Amino acid sequence: MNHLPTTIPRANGARMLARHPLVMALALALPGVAEAAIDPVEPDPSPAALDPQAVFNSDFIHSSAAGLDLSRFERGNVTLAGIYRPQIQVNGQPIPGGREVTFRQVADSTSAQPCFNRDMLVAFGLDMDKLETRGDSESRRQLDGSTLLCGHLDTAIPGATVDFDDADQILHVTLPQIFMASRARGYVSPDLWDEGEQAFMLNYNANTFQLRSDGRRSTSTFLGVNAGANLGGWRLRHNGALNVADGHRQWQNSLTYAQHDLTDARAQLTLGDSYTSGEILDSVRIRGVSIASDQRMLPASQRGYAPVIRGVAESNAQVTVRQNGYVIASTTVAPGAFELDDLYPTGYGSDLEVVITEADGRTKTIVVPYTSVPQMLRQGTTRFAVAAGQVSETSLAATPFILQATVQRGVTNSTTLYGGTTASNSYVAGLLGAAVNLPFGAVSLDVTGSRAAFRAAGTRRGVSTRLRYSRTVNATGTSIGIAAYRFSTRDYLGVTDAANLRERLRRGAPGDRIGGERSRFDVTVGQTIGGGRLVATGSSIGYWGSRSRGVNYSLGYGGSWRTLSYNVSVQRSRLGNAFGAGFGAGFGSANGRRDDGIDTTIYLALSVPLGSSPRSPNLNVSHNRTVGGYATAQASLTGALDSASDLTYNLSGSRSESTARSAIHGGNASLAYRTYAGTYRIGVGRTGGTSQYSLGTAGALVAHRDGLTLAQELGETNAIIHAPGAAGARIDSHSGARLDGRGNAVVRGLQPYQLNTVSINPKGASQDVELESTSESVAPRAGAFARLDYRTTVSRALLIQASRADGEPLPFGASVTDADGQVVGVVGQGSKIFTRGVAAGARLTVRWGEQSLSACHVDLPASLDTVDMHGMHRAVRATCVTSEAIGPQPLKKAA
């Protein structure tokens, strides 16, 4: 069996130029031509395959050399046999994860062709059952087991095509839709979910703040850490914080837990501290075990709620779905009934306009109501959560046992049923509800009943009712959201309320619940007006045992005009008194609030860039005033001091005044510097007679198999970038992130269970490094440190300005080989040779014909470290000396 050598793929200018034979000679003179050549054992192609694609007449090249051989440029863009690692796109969609593809020489093709087996094609989305049903016995035979099928993929899969983009290293595979597995848009197979590297992490955020006034000094310091490890699919995490104020230290543990995916259940298993979601029942912090659905494991088009669109087409028709004038989906359907069940959710939605365009041009338009509330799910979708353990709330001294479970089910296209229960020490509560998408909006209604037993206060039973409504009107640009709560009986208790009351009774305190909420009404209205949007919010709260109500509302309008952004708002709050008189006694006119508990504030803010360049500073001005006469005006200037916006500044000044005191002026200045290893901040300010100073830093340390890497603050899901030798290269779309001296970097912000593409910008890296690919894709699991390896070739690049002994230039297009006969370059225009990877003191042979006099040799300096730089490359001048010892020698193919 012949051993296939590994071909080093390249994504650089040389391969793009290679597409055109006329510029082949120049292409070979660009970086990347000097990788090790291969000489694979390959079958003899047919004579037709060897016919030249173009023939060049050497008479048009002005050269004193006779018999110039240009035959090797007669065929361009030839792919050699070997093992490549291209980016694979199936029907236009990239396949996550790196995958090596074997290329072999086949008959009737000069270029080597990619090879596939059954498992690879199934991973690409091929449905073997459909192929076996619609295909033939020859198709089944060619895709049997692990047999490699090289070239002519259409013989096994009718209509399939393969195209390899050698310049960009992309393998395009097209498989007929009729043979593809039925999958929702955005689907990524769980087999491709990457649990990432074994890694240890420490995420930190530290700052210190000092105040000085009248010779007194007060200092406070904060250190927040998120430490953990990823081991064998488990994600171990610990969150904590250290507070130091005036010599007093306090460490607080926030969360400590271990988490693991339950792939088949599309859920997360958590051991330790966790919070229940709070969408259906009260959110509670539990120390124990929980299993909860994770909708992120579903395709993006199956998350949240969106209605199923059903209709009938009379012919091969196009179906276009618009929302708010924007096309959100478009597809073609066969004659007959159809349904679209993979629309992407768009917030809480607005009505959908569905246009069916028949083959003869006729159109039909239908309107599908689409409004959602948080509890709604798609038809046939189920979400669940179960948690058991001890209540772990800081407000509770006791830690009672608790069991909480919820379930939601999309029973029809417009109706979702949901329920839940909570059980604790002598406490139980149950909830039943439904959410419905109606033509006039989405409505959810649920009822919760609670029962709590106390030794000293008997049994208390209560009922709570909750109503939610949401509606968006496209024609007027109006959105409405309403939430109403009614505690029908005074003895209704939530689980934490019951635990608090139990502790009070244990201490001998009275068990009366004076001041508890009796009802609550929240409303939000948005309206588009001109180039901005008006938003009004308000709430009203009633209490048991009191006639007063807590009322507050706000009205704001924001928008932009050209480069100017503006925002105007009015906020008015009425502070109710649930415990009798004297509630507002703590408020005086000095802070601008009236003693009657009413506070109205008017706020105006403007923002405008001072220039058109990306580095232009931004001016922000704001002013707010209360009815009590308290007013503050502030102006700030923000911008960047470098082109990459890594070093930013903020300068601000303020003026405060009130009817009770004279005006107070203040000023602040701060600098922030963002590097690959973290962010550093410094600030100073003075207000009245008080000065303040601050220092802060945030970043992370990640230990993995390639060492310890400093990074910016981490997110939930991250990627470890490894590109040896490419130190200094930046990571696209991740400001400030770049590869360290070991070629490592850690970036945040990856979306779990979805395809993420991370690209490297070689700018900033050494010219001696060549990236075989600049982008890699991965679909990480939540909390993973996905590893992305970028293959690199590190070798010195050298520009040789060569001439013959008589001063004449070398023939254009002449080949340059090393001592082993390996092609390492070609003579370009101006008798210049660009080569990469040659050793100091090496002898290079330049050959432009088969005769002994059609060759000469160039001796490189014994050391290249002292060679002068010419632009971005080392450059030398050399004389090509003719030697009779140089005889005819066949050329080997360059990689």
C-alpha cells in the first residue's frame, strides 16, 4: 500500500494568483511557495487530462537566455495528492470542527480529488435511508462501511457535486436536498458538540476606591473571583468576593457548583448552588441538585415561541414571511399543503405577513397573529425543571428542605399549558396556567395556591392570580405589555415568605403580616413617533391593612437626528406608606424631595461625535432637575488614543445646586487600557471638598495543555486559540485580543451548541510565519473551553536580488531549487527571487533550460541574522555563478 504524504494546504495570495496561468510565475514568487514538496505515487492520467490549458511563447519574454522552459506553467491550480485540512461547506453551510480530507489522484483528472466515506457523509447530513430508498444498488455498494470514494461522488449520490477552492482552502460539497436528513434551520448535530479542553481558570475583577475629605481618608477594596476547572465533561465553578473596608475584611461565597450536559434530555445537571428560573414559580437559591431544560441545545430556529405557518400552494410556489416589513424567512414549496415550523423567534413578536407566489405570478397574502409572553412554547415542545435541596438565601438563617418542579408544554400552535409545585417544611404550593396567542394579543393566566402550617400560628392558606398581556401593532408602531397580580387572600405566602415568618415565630415575634402586597399592576407602552420612540411605564401597588398605594411611572422619548442622539424623560414617583404615618419623615428639601412623598424628575441627554473619523471623541451632555429645585448638569468627553481603541479616556465635569445650598462643582478623569491579558483602569476626581482615587483591573488566567495563558475577562463559553509562532496576531471581532509569545490566546463570547467561527488577523505577527488557515469553526458545549488549532509554518522569508556574473538579469520564470532538487522559488520580475525556509549558507540553483549552460548557482551568506531588512523581509544581493558541474536535472513538483 502506498503511503500518502501530508500536503500542507495554504490560504495565501500565491494560490489565488495560481488560478490564472498567465500569472503563475509571479504567484510562485510570493510567500508560501517553499514548503516541502511531495512526490506521491499516482496513476497515469489519461492523455486528455495532460493536454495543456495554455501555451506560452517565450519569444515575448525579453531575456538573453535561450531555450526558456515555460511548460510547467501550462496548467494552473493543480491540486496534488495528500492529506488536507480544508474548511468544509455542505450546501453552503460550514461544518464545525477541523476534519482531515484525503485527496487521491483519479483517472481523467489532473488534480487529485477528495475522498469520502459513509460516516463522513452522514455527518454532513446525508440520510442513508433516503438514499437507499431512492438510490440504486451501486450507490449502496460504493458507500458501504469505511470504503473511501474518491472523486465522482455523483456515481454514489445522484446530483452531488464537489468543488475544492484551493486558494481559500474551502471544500464545497453539494448534496441534493431529497437525500438530506430533515433538520431545522441552525441545526448542529450533538455529535459535533465539543466539550473542549481540560482546563483550569481564574477570572478576577479587582478595584480599590479611596475618598479624602478634611484630612480624613476612607478606602474600600473589592476582589471578585470566578474559579473553576473543566474535567471530563464536568464544569466545576466557584464564585466569591472579598470586601475590605477600613481594615475590615469579609469573604462571601456566592456560588459553588458542578455542571454536566444531559444531551439526550437537552438539559443541564447541576450539583451544588443554583437558582430556579422564576418564569413560573418564585426564583429560589437552592443548594442541592437540579435538572433543567436548556433550550440552547435546540436549533436556533426551534427556541422560544413562533407560530407554525400552514397553507396550501397550487403549484411550485415561493413562500415569503415578513415581519415589520422585513423578510424573516423565504422558501419554495411543492403543490399541496405545506407548513413552516422553523421560524426564528423575534422577541415577543408582531403579526406575520405570509405571501404565497404561485408559478404563474399570482400572489396570496395571509396574516398570522404572532405575539408572545414568556411562558409560551412552540407546538410539541416541552420544557421542565426539577430542583431539590436546601434553601440557601442570605436573608434566611435556617436552611429548610425544598423541592420545586415546573413543566411547560406547547399543546397547539397557539396554546401553551404550564404548571409547577413547591414543597418545603410544612409548606406546599401549586400553580396551573395557560398562555394563548390570540388575534388581539398574547395572554397568560395562572393561579397559585399555597398552604403553610405553623405550630404557633396555625395553618394559612392563600391564592394568588397573575395575568399578563402583550400586543404589538405593526400599522401604528405600538407595543403594549401588561402584568396584573392579585393576592386574593391575605394569607397567601411564597416559599421564602413562609420561611421568614417561621423564623419570626420561632423568635417570638408577632405573626401578623401587616404591609404585605395585596395587588400589583404594571404596564409598559411603546409608540414610534417620527425618528424616535416614546416609552411609558408605570406601576401601582396596593397593600393589606393600608389604603395608600405605591405609584410610580415614567415617560421617555429617545431617537437620533443625523449624528446627534437624544433622550428626554420625565419620572414621577409616589411613595406609598404601608405601615402608617411618618414614612416620608426622612426626606427633606435638601435633596430636592417633598415631604409628601412625591418626586418628579426631568432628564435630558444629548450625545454627538466631534468628527467623522473612528477616533473622533464623543461629547455627552445631560441635565436633570427635580420639582424641589435640585439640579445637576454634567458634560463628558470620551474617546480613544490609539487606532485599535485599546487606550480610552473619559473626562467629565458636573455642577449640582439646590435651593438649600450653594452650587457644587466636580470633575473626573479616567483612563482604561485593554490588552490581551486584561483591562486596567485608573481614575481621579473631585467634588466639592472631597477627592476620590480609584484603580481597577479585570482579566483571567487559564491553564491548559499548552501552558498558562493570560486573557481578558471570560464568559460562560470560551475558546483556546493555538497558533504556534504567530505571536502578536490579533483575533477578529475580539477587541484587544491577540496571541501571546507562545501563540496562545483565550477569547470569550462563543454561543454554545451553535456554530462559531473565529478568525485570526495575521497583522502583527512575524513575516516568517505562514498560517495555513485563518479561520476555524466549532460548536462548543456550554461552559466549555473549545480548542481551535491553526496550523502554521514558521520559516524565514528571504528576498534575493540576483544577477548573472556579467550583470545581466536572470531569465524571468526560471526555477530555483535547493541542494535536494526541491523547488523553493522562481525568478520574478527585475531578477528578484522570493524564497522561504532556506538555510543560511545554502547553495541555490537557478535553471531555465535542460542544458548545462542554462543554469547557475547562488550562495547565501553564512548567517542571515545580520541581513538587512527590505520592507517586511530580509533582503540580500547575490551573483548567480555559472558552473559546468551543474548538469541537467528533472524538476520536482512544488507543494
